[in-house]
Amino acid sequence: RERLRAQGLRHGRSVSVNWPLWATGGMQIDGSEASVFGFSGMDALSAAEGLEAFGNILRGDQNRVLVSVGDPQRV
């Protein structure tokens, strides 16, 4: 879609956001998944972190974004 937009064949902006698990909300993990989650060095995203990331994404010019929180040495 972004190639078509660049050619003037589409309008607006599309952004694909790869979100991690949010700390609150509908998605939950059970004990076995939690151990894998902990092993990866990733943490659940807080609502404040998610909203800040979303604002940064909207202000940016990327069309694909990965949001991640946790230990950067292990993620």
C-alpha cells in the first residue's frame, strides 16, 4: 500500500505496528507462557508506555514499527 501511495495511487498513511503484550487489557498469559516471556527479556507494556509509543509512531514517518520493552541486552 505504501508503494501505491508513493505513486499517488492511494492517499493517507498506513502503519503496521507490532505490539508486545500489554500489561492491562484482554490478552493474558498463563504460567507456561509467562516463563517464555520472562526468558526473552521482554516485559509487558504499560498503558502509559503504549500511549507514548503510539504518539511517537504517529509523529514519525515509518510504515512498519516494532514496539518492545524490557532488557535491551536480552530482547
